[in-house]
Amino acid sequence: MSERLKWIGRRQTLEMEKKSLEIRIQGLIDNLRDALDPMAPIEDLQPDKIAEWSIALDDAKKRYQDVLGGLKQLRNLLGE
């Protein structure tokens, strides 16, 4: 298998991961927005869940940035 084909396969893998992360990030944002509803009573707040989702969002965003960097590198290698 040529090196170019390996890069193309890696690019496709990263594109799929990018889409998956976009869905995950949007879901976490939606969860946080719902949990931080300013009209909800204070007793309904779930700080443990809010913290968990915030940390997960931070992790997903960092991974997303890594994936974007990898895609940029592969596009340069492939001359795109």
C-alpha cells in the first residue's frame, strides 16, 4: 500500500472522529444549557452533573482541536 493511500485512510478516520466529536460537543452544550436554566428552581440544580459535563466538554474540545490539527497536516501532505 502506498504512503498516499495510508494518509487518505487516516484522513477519513479523522473526518469521522471530527463528526463524532461535533455531535458529542453539541450534546454536552445542550445538556449544560438545560442544566443551567435560569428559570429553574435552585433545588433542581445538579452541580455534580454540571461539573461532569463541563469537564467532558473541555476534554472533547481539546480532542477536537487535535483532530483539526491532524487533518490540516494531512491536507498539506496530500497537497490539498
